[in-house]
Amino acid sequence: MGLLAKQQYEVLTDRLAARVAAAAVTPAASMLSGNTEEGLAAYIDEASSDPDLQAALLPSAVAIDRQMLGGGVYSYINQAIANSEWAALVSALNSYVQSGAGGGYASLAAYLDDVGATTHPLAAEIVKKSIGANAFGLAGAAVSAMHPKMQTAAFDRVYAGTMGSLVDETIDAGDVDTADVACFAADDDIIALGSRFKFSTILLELSQVASTDCDLHAFYWNGSAWAELTLNDYTSGFSVNGGIISFAEPADWVPSNMDMDTPASVLDTDNEQELYCVILQRQAATVSPSTPELTWLQCVPSAIVNARGRLYGLDQPPIALVRVTGADACEVSVIRQPQYEEFLCPGTANGELRLKAITSFSDDIVFTLGYTDQDGNAATNAQSTWSAPIAAGDTHTISLAGGDTGLRAVSASTCAVDTDATSGVFSVEVGGYARAISEK
């Protein structure tokens, strides 16, 4: 066995991941915050009508404005981690464990498998970038690299009210413990939802439902106009606490920072925040006596994938959504399966796998998870009772059948629920890592 102990390796690579996150991941989301109201492309478009200048500069300006949106995140981070100093550390580590002094292992993967060390998913991407995509492959299976989190996310921006005088509700909408958000007080009022990532599912908890259907219509910016989306609205216009509003993700969706008013008003006047926006608008003339109030809003963000179409080592969408449709009845929608070819299958250690309530429940829930285990075998396991009252945002640790250590996939057809609840939504998530992460 090499001189580098399991704990030393894990602390070292955890701290490397923390430094990379601080240097590249965390600030990247705010890279345009120094601009006011518009990005580079909008400025060029407004400042000059010269077609030659626009043709020369606009494509690059648009790429810069949007490089931290959606699919651009992978390219940006993947380039950022090609840092020569980080690569040199990984290369030195790889050489050391293969040396006589380090144990004479055949590969870094062989060393990690032998000592039982696990690697933060972001650090794993640095390793793969430095010494090869198969750095964690051993005997046809992935070793050491922990699975990235897979969970719902708060919107980056939320505005509510009347166009032209919208209120920024981002903080309250993203936290169940802050004030509720009153919405759709009048006909044509809107909720504008902005995310750095494309999304096709809006998740919500209503603390107060509307007395009648608000007749919701949804719109997205296609680059030249606000186009309408066709909704699957399980909230019936915010009149029931159905938890899910979904739509087909449009192919021509373009980031925006404006509302639909004429003339349009800027949503985020402090920072450049051209985001993928969906505007929900009430079109019911009368909603009386009660208009709705939101406890929180979440979205199912699009996956961040690598050049091979596999999940990358950053936070990802949840595995599945479970919608209770009646007593002892549910509908399971798989969003994205874990990427066992790249990472360790998520398991039960450290509460890695969990259920999370999107809406509140006043009845106990016993959920039976249907899944494929770490070896590719079909299995089911009834979870312990999730005891009511269950508030939005509450979580419940998932257990697997005896002997199983990980989950390759959720099987929607073999999931089941035992509950007196007749409606509500919860998610199946990778809510943490297989072990505690060392502080930087």
C-alpha cells in the first residue's frame, strides 16, 4: 500500500475541488454582473447600425453573453479546469502512486480501489481532464468518483406583479422559510421566472390556492417575440396545490431580460441577467375572493453533460418526480438516470439518496422504490414511513434492499405509494455525497 493514505487523498482532492469551485464555478454565474441592463450583444446592436460591424462582432459577443447559460456551462468549466498547475498536481499524484515509493500501482484507479478512497465529482473532472477520460475506469466499472448531486433548483430570478412595476421575489420564492409570495392579484398580472438553465418543469407549493382557476398562459422569448407555450398544469391555474406545471422545451428559446409590456420593461435593472425566462400570466378577469400565494418555487434544470452526452461533475436535475394521483396511487416521471458509467452509483451512505417534498402532505407516505441496483439487477424496497405532517422542502432518506450499495436507475413501473393523500408531489434525488466533504 502506498504512503498516501485514503484520508489524505480525500482531503487533498476535496480541497482541490473547493479551490476550483471558488476560482471557476461560483464566480462564473455572476460573470456579467458588472453590466447594467444589457450584455455585449445588446450594446453593439443598439450602439451601431453598421451591418459590417455587427456581422463582425455580434456572434462573438452573443457567445460571451451566453457562455454561462445552459449547455455553455460544460464548455466553460471544462476549459477552466485545464489549468496547468491543477493538471501538474494530478499528474504528480498519478506518477507517485505508480512509483515504488507510492505503492507501485498499475494506475491511479487501481490505487483508489485498493485503499477505498472516493473523489469529489468536480475533482474527478480535473483528474479526467489531466490524465484521461477513463482515469476512474477499472475492470469495466467506475471507481472512486462520487456521483454529482441530482436535485431540484431555485430559479435565479423571480418577479411578480403588474408589468412595469414588478417586485423582485427571488429570495422569498426560493426559500420555504421566508415570506410567502402573493401573486395574480389582478387580470394580466404575471410571474416571470428566470433560470441560467433551460427547464421544462416548474415546481411549486401554494400556501393559499386561488378561489377559481386563474386561467394561466405561459410565454417564452424566441428572439423576436413572446411565443405561447402549451401547459400541462396540475395546479389548475393555481386553484389546487398540484405542484407541477410542465411544457415542451422550445427549440428556439432565447435568453431575455425584459417583460412583455409595450414598451417592454427591464426585469433586472441592477445586473445583466439575460436568462431563460418563462412568463406566467393570469388571464382570468375575476378571481375572487382569494388570489393565490406561493410558499416556494423550484425548477427541474436541464442536465449539464460532457462531450459524450454523459452527466458532468456538477449539480444535475433530480432523478425522478413522483406525483400522488389518489389514495395509494402515483405517477413516476423519470427525469434523468444516474451516470454509473462515469461515477459511483449513488447509495445510502451519508444520506446520499433521498426523497424531497415539493408540496406539503398531511398524511403519512410509504413509498416503494423500484430500481436497478449497482450490478444491474431489478429490485424494490419499501421505505420507512415518512410521517406527516410533511412540509414542502422536507426530506426523507432512501434505503435500498439488503446488500445493495447503489442505484443505477429508477424503474417507474415498479414504484408504488401507500398513502391516504390524494395529491401532492415529491422528488427522488441525490441530495448529497457518499461521505462528508473536507473543508478547504
